[in-house]
Amino acid sequence: MTDWDIFRLACQALINGSNPYLVGTGEMRFYNPPWILIPLLPLAQLPPIPGLLANALVSTVSLVVITRSLKMGIWETFLVLISPMHLQSLVYGNPEWIPLLGVLMPPPLALVLYMTKPQATFGLVLLLLVNEWKRGRWRALGVTVAPTLILALVSVMLWGLPPVPGPNNPGLRSIFPYSLIVGLPALALALRSSDRRLASFVGPFVSPYVTFHGYLPALFAFKGKWMALAVGVAFVPVLLGIVA
């Protein structure tokens, strides 16, 4: 069973009025906030393989738009698309593109999207909240947080708390807490400079749980030859068989 199978079943559960958190068994479960399923509903109505291919197409187009909005050059965008993290997300059908769409949206909707995978977007979340605080203090912060808070409360009332991936989850590729040596200074610098590309780097390095494809936004922090080097290094665990 692949990630795409889980997301398809979770979409079907949502449509049927059942609990998406009951989808799957063992460590192959649906873990995300349920509103991540809303953009996937049209794709999940397709047969498995066409749906997987459609998710791959949407992911690729979305990343082109996202990287260009972050002022990445064509070469940098190409490197993101051929990175092993993105390729793995395409093969397994994981919608890494959904939280990253937050960079295109106004703050309230951006936070809704970021929180579908906070382990990948933690830095972007904090930067967004800090900027909103600077812009309008409690009022701006309240307007930004309210939609996500309402969705979370409704989700808990309808389906309860989400399951939590265990330490033996086959997709776990976190190097926490050692990664904090890199993640915390990057977070401080991103907040100080209000740099969304650098903030994108933070999430996978401060999270106790992250998959290999969850490191995709970390590439956004690099430029030019440094991104080429980062993508090259990312292929090493693939070549060594550490990551399938």
C-alpha cells in the first residue's frame, strides 16, 4: 500500500461521512489534518494509477509556480523538480505540494495550508505569525489564526485527535535532535531577515518526525550551484539504498 492509496481511501471516507483516521493499519495510516483531503477530492475520484499520475502533474505544475513566486531561477526550479525528494513524492503519491501552496496565499489561507504538514513548514508558520504580529498585533494574528483554529476544532469534534506516527514508522527519516544544530540557527536567521526561502529550510530540521520527501522545502533555501550541490547530496542516501 502506498501513500496515494491511503489518501484515496481517506478521501472516500470523508465523502462517505466516516472517519478518515480509521483508514489503513499499523504505521500505514492517515495522519494529516483532514482538510488536506479537500484539494485531493477530484484526483481521488480517478482510478488509482490515473489518480497517481494526476497528482504527479499537479505537484509538478504547483512547484513551478511556487518556486517562481519565491524568485527562483529556471535552473533552480529544474533542480527542485528532479530532486529525489520530489521524485519520491511523485512515485508514492504524497501531496507535498499542498502545504507549499501556502506561499502563494494570503496569511489566513496560507496558515491553513501550512498546517496540513507542519513538520515541513514549521519555519514558514513561525515567520508568518511573526510578520502578522508586527503588522497588526493581536487583531492581525487573530484573523490569521482563526480559520485554522476553527478547522482544527471541528476536526477534533467530528473525528477525534489524529493518530501519531510511531518511532518504527517505515517512512521516518528525521535526524532529530541532532538536526537542531542546523535548524535553530536557520530559524533565528530566517525570522531576523524575514526570508521565506530560508524559513522553508527549517521545518524538517526541527521536527521529530519527517519523511524523506518532507525535506523538499529545505531545498528552497539554496541558490545556484549550492542548490545543485544540495540536490546531489540528497541523492546519496538513495544511491546507498538508505532511502527507497
